Amino acid sequence: MRLNTAKRRRSVVGLTSLIDVIFLLLLFFMLSSTFSRYSQLDLGVAGSGSGGGERPKLLISIMAQGPMRLNGKPTALDDLDEAIEAYVEKGVTRAVVVPKGEVKLQLLVVALERLKQSGLKSVSLAN
């Protein structure tokens, strides 16, 4: 004996609406996120040329331990801006930065940014 049972139809899931929702979410997150721009420092590398050029009047030695030295004088990072401004007022336009030992990169970048913002025309990195 055969019973008549209603066959269940499988419902078809529409993928089109699902894809639309995913693209809308993607668009929302792309438009609502903030994009940060990486900045760059323009550096001149002090080369070992013939040595006929003018010597820089400002030599900054960045130490791995202890304060940095500005023309041989110990200077804290917080006092660097004021010390550089004094040299800029005297007419100094060039500076050479020499990292000594295992200097942290962040300290070097902060010092280079402050030098560039101080009004020096040329900042070089030497070894």
C-alpha cells in the first residue's frame, strides 16, 4: 500500500542577495576606515668623498645609553629643540647625525624629525 505523502521541496537560497549584502558591508568598512599616510624623511648620506667640502658646524652623536651629544656637549632629547634653535640663529645650516652603538630606531627618527623641523637646510646621516 502506497501512501501519498507530500514531497518537501528544497528551498533555493538566493545567493544574489547574499552577495549584495557582503559587497555593501565591504563598501561600508572601506569608506568608514581611515587611511594613514606614511611620511618620509629626506636624508643626505654623508659620504667619504674627497673631503674638500665645508665641515658641518653641528655634529649630533646619538648614544645607545645616556644622553645624545651636540658638538660634544651632553644634551637631553627634550632640550634638543632649544639647542638646535641656538645654532640656527648663529647661521648654521648643516648638521650631521652619527648614531653610536645599538641606537633604537625610534630615537634616531625622532631626532631626525626635530632637526628637519628646526629649519636646517641639510641633515645628513653618517656612520
